[in-house]
Amino acid sequence: MNDATMHAIGVEAIGIGKRFGAFNALSDVSMKVHPATVHGLLGENGAGKSTLVKCLLGYYRADEGSLLVDDKEVTIERPADADALGLGMVYQHFTLVPSMTVAENLVMARRNVPGVIDWRSELAQLEDFMRGMPFKVPLTVEAGSLAAGERQKTEIVKQLYLQRRFLVLDEPTSVLTPQEADEMLGLVRDLAHSGQLTIVIITHKLKEVAKFVDEVTVLRRGKFAGAGLVRSLGPTDLTAMMIGEPHAPADPERLGAPVNEVRLEVRDLRTANDGGRAGLSVDHLTVNAHEIVGIAGVSGNGQKDLLEVLGGQQPMQSGTIAVDGTPYGATRAESQALHVRVLPEEPLRNGCVPGMSVVDNLALRSFDRGETKTPRRWLDRAGMAARARSMIQAYGIRAPSAEVPIGVLSGGNVQRCVLARELDGVVRLLIVANPCFGLDVKAVAETRARIMAARNAGTAVLLISEDLDEIMELSDRIVVMHGGKVVHEMPAAGADPQEIGKHMLGHG
Amino acid sequence: MDSLATVIVAMLAGSLRVSTPFLFVSLGECLTEKSGRINLGNEGALVLGAMVAYATSYETGSPWCGVLAAAFAGLLLGGLHGAICSMTRINDVAMGIAFMLAGTGIAFFFGKPYVQPSAPLLPGIPFGFWLESPRFANALMVSPLFILGVAAAFALHWFFRTTRMGLRIRIVGDSQDAALALGLPINRTRLLATGCGSALAGIGGAFLSLCYPGSWNEGLSSGQGLMAVALVVFARWNPINCVYASLLFGAAGALGPSLQTVGFTWGYYLFYAAPYVVTLVVLIITAKGGQSLRGMPGQLSIGR
């Protein structure tokens, strides 16, 4: 690489507007990113952050506005144009090909791949290139077998390999442990401050902004909501810009201490391992009444398997699960008898029938049982509709009508529907997975308050989440999973995130 | 003892013969599936290839012209499958079944006049010329197409590892997201892989009509094109493993005829079912509950 190309570039977007049909995704948004800085792009879900960067990178064409790269006006119509200018992006969902090695991934990302690849010389060149990198990634390992943190690093190395000088990171720390996040952001900041690279980080984590970001631009509902140096802005200023109110909604109140009455007990649970990935191996896990147990872990360490076993989506190989001392196999009869409810992740996929109406979906737990728990053969449509109406009202579900297919509702409203259905009636055990994924600040606060209210009313809650802050906030007790095993358990009060992170990585 | 040796020799020789169509169809299917699509229509390409090869060989007098024509017929049929599946909301499995029926139907329709006449066949290479026993010498008569197939397997293996096109096919087959992010033409790549895959299947058909059994009739294929799908699963989408898997299926297919040669008359027709039993067993063994298959391209519709 020659030195002339080794300098960070500045990018400025002026008065960008973008419409999708009748919907104004962005209107008159400006952002100035100085070279060799770390710039934070903040905003709630749906504020237009990704639309803005996609306009910068040529995935969308802005309807209005202009782009300056190093103070010269440019037109970017295709991703290839952005590529030629040295602009690149690391997506939230990684774009490495899982079955190919890191070296194959790197070489194939290049624009001028030779027809026949001379792997010996390519590998030698890659090793040479890797020596100049701040972090090392193994070249001959399949990308699919890397841990999330390693994959993130590989994506960044890939961008540097492609000689990008301006890099957008989309929610880069959402899949990392606190240590990995700190390490990665620190390295990225050093790269920027050494003048090699300009970084834009899309995020909503204010702690990271305060620690690693130089300047911010804040968007709210597709409009510019503020900008400035992080040094001169406090967290309250940023929150005010992001949600339009000076204070984030208050944390839900925790009432009373857990009761010493075991609701869920898992013993020696094993599941089959799948294609080299270890299955579950949980020796002992309990949830008491009036308690939220949070399961922390880097994604892909067995949390999903645990949820699927408890929710009846995956069989177990051996072990016992007991609810209130009664063996539990997650069948419909058992979950109805023992009052076990599940709020799965991606509720539209795992907890709804998208083509069926809101009324039908709200009745999925109860349509086949009468008032007296007797099996029902003829559906009580009027009763279902009445119950649906009261749930829609109580949970503030916004739907054009109760008869539309649930698939047409927004993510937040689907979440409310499933929450309403799962919390309806007596709930003795509630299993929740990533309940706030993709929701805006208000919906997040509402969902967490509902879960806390259920706990305060005596329900035992098992909370599986990739968001460590959420676990710290809601849980009474924290359990850390790594490699399908429970590796650590601690009371949530006074827990140290660094300590949890260490266990999430399997050292500790 | 002598009859046991006869059976083993006959099975070895038979497996070389019977395996060749399996080998070509499975290589073609492997190429197509690596790009993220399944083509059940390769059964149709096989039968059509057999007919076209025989007819061309009869008309031109050159069996090699027949092989080329068979590959071309397969290319057309597979290309059409690829083009149709490029359209949105077309299911490749359903379309494959349609092409299987279409391919065999076309072959039967145009093949009627070629059932009677005898076309020049591809001569085998006598590797057993140094042997005294004519039985053993005959067993080592290897078709040039078998050698071509083994060479194609190694070439394909090299192609997937070291060429731009090969790596592109793997990317498209394994991760649509990555392919989009890299700006690769997904449909065009799959079209190419499907077309070339069916061309290989067509050559497999040419072997049926020009080498072994070496005639054209409507009962020529016995489902090799469909069994190749199971074979590719068994071979874990690796072209070199396809060679071993084809030899195994070939040996199973040769079991019935070999028993017949030693006068084994009771229920020998049951042994004719051996390849189908092997297919069943292979699929049951490889599909252990709850596990995803190692090496399977991520975008394959049966795996999603």
C-alpha cells in the first residue's frame, strides 16, 4: 500500500432527504464528519440512522441534498462509487461467508480478483498485511467457526484490507462482551486518531459514546435533532436530543424480595450437539417465585437452545425439567396445567401465525379450553373477540382492526400482542428472550415495566437476553452461560459488568 | 470359491460401469447445489442426454459427437431450469420435478425412431490386455467416460478452491447476504451453475446409451438422476467424495447382475433393489435428528 492513500477522509452530508412512497424517512438531515475522528450517529430505532448511511454508501439514492468527500462534491449512485472513494461499512449482521476461510473471504471481497487464484502468494501477502494490523485474526480458519468478537474484528480487518479510509460501524458492540467491546472500540479509536481512518459509529449506547466518541450527530424521526462535541454534551443532553424528552423513562420499581419457593428446576439437561457446535449441558438451574433470573452470555452459547427446550421447540437428550415440582415436557397440556408462558425472541416468527388475525393470535393459548378448563370443540368466536378487544385496550396495541393478519403490524405492536397473550390470566412461570430487541425507548420501558409487574405479582421469570444492561436492570439473580454450560451465578445487586464479561468469555 | 471370486470380479467391473452415470449426475448436482439451488431435473437431463447421444451417434457415426450433443442438450435443459428459477417465487424443487418429467417426455417422444437401429458405441480402453483370462481382461475394460468423470471430479475440486468463479459460486450458495454485499450477480451465477451441472448430467446419460448398457430404450435410466441428490448429501458436497460415493452406489447396482452371472437364481431381482436400499440407508444415516448437515451450502432450500 502506498502512503498517499493512507489518510483518513472527511465526509459531509448536506440537507439529505429520502422518501419511501409517502413516508419521509429523512428530511433535510446534515452531518459533518471530520477526518480522523470517531463520530457517533445516535437515534432511536426508526430515526433514520441506517437510511442516512445507506445514502452515503450508495445503497440508496438520496432524493435531495449533496455529499462532500474531502470538501469536494461527489455523486454516489452505487455501492461501487462509494467503494472507489474509500467509503465502507461493517453491517450489524456480518457478511462473511461462513463456510469459507478468513483468507478466502478477504481475497474475494477485493474488486480485482484474478481468474485463477495463486493461494501461496496471496497467503504470503495477507500475512504481510496482517503484520501491520492492530489486531490479528487467523487466516486459515473458517469464518463460521469464529466467535462473534473475532468475526467483528475480521470485518474491520477486511475493510482495512480493501483500503477503506472512511468506515461506518452499525451497532458494532451489540454482539460483544463488555471487554470485547472496550477492546474493539479502543483499537478503532486509536486507528482514527493516528490519522489512518475516519469512523462513524451507529449506536444508542450512551456509555460507549461518552468513552470513545469525539463528536455526535443525533437524529429523531428522520430529522436532524442536534450535534456537537461529546466533551461539551452530557448524557441528559443526548437523551433529550434522542427522544425529545429530557429524561429517559424511569426504571421499573422492584417490590419485595424473591420467595424461597422453587418454580423452575432444571437438572442435568443435555441436548445433542449440532455439527461441531456443543449442545446444552446445564447441570442445575432454578428460578424462584417472585424472582427474575437473568441469563447472560455471548450469543450462540446455548441460550437459544435453552429457550427452545423450555418452550418445546427442541427435544432434550437427557435430564429433568420440573415446574412446581411436577415434571415438565413443554407440551401444550403441561404448559396449560402448570401456567408456563413464553415470550420468545422474534415473536412474529416464534410466537405468532403471521397470516392469522390479531384476534386469533391473541387466543392461541386459550382457544381450545373453556372457562372451566374443559376441552372446547367449537370455538367461542364472540368470546375470543371480546378478550382480544380488552387486551388491545389494556396494552395499547395499535392495529387497523382486530381482524387484520398480525403480520402487518409493526414490530412493537406484535411484541405487545404476544406480551398481552402470554401475561393473560394466571402465570406461574414466564420465560422471556430478548424482549426489547428492535423496540424504541418508550416501548422498551413499557415492556420492562410489564415484566417487572409480573414478577412483583409473584411470577417466576427466566430472562434470556443479549443485552447485559437489560439483565443488570431487571434481574434479581444473574446466571452466565458459556459453551452450553452455566459457568457462573451471582446476585444482581452489586454485580460488576466486567466480572460478568469475563465469565461470558469463559475465563473466570 | 470360484463363484465367489467371479461375483467379486463382476461386482468390481460392474461398479466401474454402473458408477459412471452416478458420478456425472452427482458432480452436476454438486455444482448446482454449491450455488444454492437443487435441480431434480437432472434425471430429465440424463434421459434426454442418453437419447440425444444415441441419436447423434447414429446419424453422424461418431459416438464422441453424441457425447458432445448430450452435454449440449443438458446445458439447454438446465439453463432453462436456471432461468425460470431466477424469477421470484419459483420453487426450485417443484420446477425440478417438472423438468424431470419434461426431459424424459421429450426424450421418449423424439427417441421412438432410435429404439431399433444400432448406433456406434464408445469403445472401452482395455486396461486388462496383459491378463490371460478373458473374463478378467473384460472386467478391466474401462470406458473413457469413467476416466473423464474422475478427472472432472478433481477439476471441480480445484475449481471450487482456486478460481474466482468457483469461489463466487460458493459465496452465492452459502450466504446470500454476503453475495449481495459483494455485489455478485446471484441469479446469473446460479444459472451458470445449473446449466453446467445439467450438461454433466447429460454426459452421464450419454454413458448409458453409448457405453453401458449401450442402447436406447425408455427403461434406460432407473432413477440415477434422483439418487444423485442423495449421493451428493452423502458426499458432503465434496466432488472427490462424489467419486467414492458413486463407486459405492455402482457396486450396489452391480450386485444383482453379478449374482446372476454365477447362476444365483433365487430372488436375485431383490438385489437389483440394492441401490435404492443404499439410498434410503444413506439418507437415514446422514439425517440424524436435529442436526444440520456439515458442509451443506447455507442457501439450499431443503436446509432453510
